[in-house]
Amino acid sequence: MDHEDRFINLEIKLAQQEDLLDELNKTIYRQERRIDGLEAMVAKLADHVRTLRDAGQAPLNERPPHY
């Protein structure tokens, strides 16, 4: 394999690595947005439970009907 072929192979590998890095960054961005949404949902649920508890309407810890 001559130097030109080696150089071409390195360029191909570099391009593939750049594509992979871009896809990984996109995936991390989507996951971060999803996590932010889930954290907001958990905070709302916690506030709702606190509101119910403070109003004397705490959620019941009853067993589900299939027990």
C-alpha cells in the first residue's frame, strides 16, 4: 500500500469519526432535552403530592385490587 492509499484511508476514517461524533452529540442533546422534561414532570408531581398532603388529601397507600 503506498502513501497515497494510506492517506486516503486516513481521510475516510477521519470523516467516519466526524460523522459518528456528530451523531453522538445529537443523541446526547436529545437525551438531555428528554431528561429536562422528565425532571420538570417529576417536580410538578412532587408539588401536586405536597399540595394534596397539605390539604389533608394525601394519596392512599392501598393495595391494588389484584391483591
